[in-house]
Amino acid sequence: MYDLGRGVPQDYAEAMKWFRKAADQNHAKAQYNIGFMYEHGQGVPQNHHGAMTWYRKAADQGDRCSADQRRQHVRAGRKACRIDYA
């Protein structure tokens, strides 16, 4: 919601706060989105190592997009898919 500005002003820092709450409860899509935000520097300083850490957490739970992101990072491709909760 906050990451995309749906119904509220876009606010990456607020989005990160809510994604962290969900990720701390092992929500794989939230873990993926944190990785995406670190990868692209949205609401946090860009940090590819941090992105890989969160992608790995989500991939370990079976999140296919996170596994794809990790493979692409290894191949040095930066294409990313975005998780939409709508």
C-alpha cells in the first residue's frame, strides 16, 4: 500500500516499517519486498548484500520470485518483479 501509494501517499519508509512487521512473522512476500527495496534503494540506502539476504529468506520459504532474483543477481542481471497485494 505505502510502497505503491495506493489510497495513501507513497512513503517507502512507512512501507518498510510494515513489511518488516510481516517479515518478522515469516511472511515470504514481505521478505521479498524488503529485498526489492534494498536492491533499489527505496526507503533505505541501496544495499545489494541486504537485498540478497532478504531474497534468500523468502526463497527458503518457497517464494519463487525471490529465488529468481537471487539467480539474476548471481548472473549480474538486475531485472526485478514486484509483488502487488491488490
